[in-house]
Amino acid sequence: MKKLTIIASLFLMGMAQLSMAADAYQIHLKMPDTNDTMIFLLHYYGKNRPTLFKVDSARIDKRGNAEFKGKDPDFVGGIYVMLLSNRTCDFEFLLNKGDNISMNVKTSKITVDDAEKKTKIEALKVDKITFSNSPENERFEEYVDFLKEYAETEKKFENQLKQAKTADDTAAVRKEAIAYSKKLTNYRRTYEKAHPGTLLANIFNAMEIPEVPEGPHYLEDGKTKDSTFAYHYYKSHYWDGFNFQDDRLIYTPIYDSRLEEYMEKLVVSWPDSVEHESDILLAKAKGTKDVFHYTLWWLTRYVENSKVMGMDEAFVYLVENYYMKGDAFWLTNDELKKYAERAQAIAPNVIGNIAPEIVLPNVITKKQEDMLAEKAKYTLLVFYSPTCGHCQKELPELDSLYRAVLKAKGVKVYTVATEGEEKTITDFLNKDKLTDWTNTWNPDHTSDYHNKYDVYSTPTIYLLDEKKIIRGKRLDHSNLSGLIDMLEKREKEKAKEKNSGKTNQ
């Protein structure tokens, strides 16, 4: 008899332990009006529909029965969806780890529009779901019924508003609608108190929107009205009901939209603010698997895709303080390496840092030009290609702005041709009369400006101040003048504050 290898033995032991472990869930489904077809078990992951992920499947037999048994040891539960393979019927229910539930789904046939085929097709409508061994799903179905009734009443109010003939009629309908809307809030809050810690209670809590106290609000002096009270109250209480330690909430369609509203509407779009808020959110989620994973992934994607100038600083911050410290436990070493390399490429040229050195020959005079030695109140560092269509349009417009406005503000321009033969570069410069600048190139390919300035496309434009500190990046002719005006305004305000301090002394 052939002996098993150590690896094979360990593998079989693991399989045996897995088979002895309790199922993550068991679902006994009966759909009397459906047979001999596939049905899929799907779950949400942070986002609302159409973002759903398939986790399991089963065949509905000739009697309308199907069985699901989950084996994933990391299963936590959430809002799950059953979907027929022909996509003509689906319904939601709650699923927790260790659940062993039965559901009887009664349906009726309806005709719906098929947008793709532009025709009518036959579908199934869920009329009623009866659960066994799942009190929480029975309560969930009661909530679904309540929502249907609530939606119908809301529609009545909408129709009444359309039919209102006077301002008084409109005001009366709105008053009644606002009063009625509290029924939904009261329903959820009553449920939360009756069934604390359950999945549905935590879902209701996670959906809770802060109610700003009515009435006038004043600053500390008790006299001046606080015009920002509503904003600060709403922001400070925004996450009160969200349980960051419940991984089940990631498997619902709630978190992504709440993150989006908070970061885009309530947090100032500035690297320092985003970094601070990221630390707070990640601290709340610390110790969880799914909530922490989703939060760090979402925040990283948010700052990486941001159009706000300087937000790459926040990307570097997240990589250095979380990814590089082992918190991105779901990534492989190769994936982590890519994040680290990207952050290292960006780090030297984040706004507020001194610009890295560049010394290159002038393409016209052949003289070595040290960019950091350029004497100017502001230096525009421009990376371009003479054959790049965008560069051919942008640089002449930049030159027009330079001659009309920027030169008088003490701006000098230092350009780097990222490619092209000497004649191609000089022909481009002469054609558009871009000869009032310091124009360099890299004929021997010895400069590593690509890495120092993260030049992956052209044109790439940086603004440096008198001390060669980076004040702006990835700019164009449309926003340069405004940025310089803002910097000069800040400079005057600082000088005024400084002088005011001296006077008070």
C-alpha cells in the first residue's frame, strides 16, 4: 500500500475537519409554481443593485424544492437575494451564520416589458413568503408589507401635491406628509428597542439619518446665531447608529452610499481633512474583517480617483500608514508591492514638499540648466512631448497666459521635453515662439525625472514657489492664474496677521 505524503495527509485532515464543521447556513426552499430550473443565491457587498455577487446555486426539482448548504467558514450573513436563472423573479431575505431555515414562496404569473428585446415576457411575482425556523425573517416580511403600504400612501401625497391649487393646499399636504413620514422612523426605532443586536435592528440603525434639532442656535456668546450648527450637528452624529463592528452590514446595500455622502458632502476635500476622517473611520472598523476591508478599499479608491489637486498626498498617507503596516491583510505580497511602488513614486512630489532636483541641457543653448537655481517668485515646471496633440494645444495657450498675466507676476517657465529628436523639439518651440522659457531635454536619458515627478502622461505641469516648494500639480492654463492669486492672497493674510501680532505686542 502506497504511503500518503505529509502534504496529502494534512490536506485530508483539513477536509475531514471541514466536513465535521457546522454548515454556515442551510436553506430549504419550496416554490410550488416553479420546477426543474436553476436558482441562484446572491449577496450584496456594500453597494445597491445592480451590484450583486453569486455565492451559491441549486436546482429546483420537479416538486418545486431546492436545498442550499453553505460551507464557507468566513460566512457572516446579511441581506441575501434568491434569483431564478431566467432572471424573471427575485426576492430578498435575511441570512445569519448557522441559520437552518425553510421558506415557502408563493408566486403568480405576470407580463412585463423586456427592455433588451423590446417585447413582452412572462415573469413571476412573489405574492407571499412563509418562513419556518426564522422569526427574524417573519418580522422582515412584516416590515416589507409595511413598506408597501407606506409607499402607496406616499404616492397619494405626491398626487395630492400635483392637484393642489393654492399655496395653503400645498402647505397642508406637506404638513400631513411630514407627519406621516415619522411612521417609518417610529417603526424602525420601535423594532430596534424590541430586538437589539439582531441583523434587522442593526440595518435600521445603520440607515438612521441625524435629525437636526429645530429652533435658533447660538455661538458661545449666546447672542450670535450659529449659521453652521446644522452642518456640524449632522456631521458629528452621522455615524451614531452604524455599528462598525458588525461585518454583516457590508453584505447589505447600505454602506457605500453612506460613505459617499459623508466623504463628498460633509468632509472638506483637502488632504489633511480626508486623512483625519479616514483615521477615524478605520479606527471604528478596527478588528473586523469585512467592514475594515471595505472601508480601507473604498477610501483608497476615493483618494486615488479624486480630481482634487493634491489628494495624492492622502493616497500616500493611507499606503504608508495602513498598507505598509500590514493592515491590508487581503492582499498578496505582489499586490502590496504595487501599492508601495505607486506611493513611493508619488511621495517626493506631493504638494508642500520641496521639488526634486532637475539638471538638464538647454535644447537651444546647450547650457546645463539647474531648475532649483532658477531665480523666480514662481516657477512653472512643464513636462511635454513635441508630438503630443494635447501638448501642441496646451503649451501655446500657456504661453499666451504667460505673456499676458504670469510674467508680470514673477513667473518663469522651465520645460522638459520627455521625448523627440533635437530638431523635432526646436521646430516645435520655434513654430509657437516658445523661446522666452528655459527649454531643456534629456538626450542621454540620464535624468530620472519620470520617477521624481511621476510623469506618466503629458503635459504635466507643476507650480513651485520662490523656495521651490510644490504649490500645485497637474495644472493647465485655465487654473494657473487662479491658483497664484489664491497663494498671493494667503501670503498677504499671513503677513497681515504677523504684523497685527507685532502691533498688539
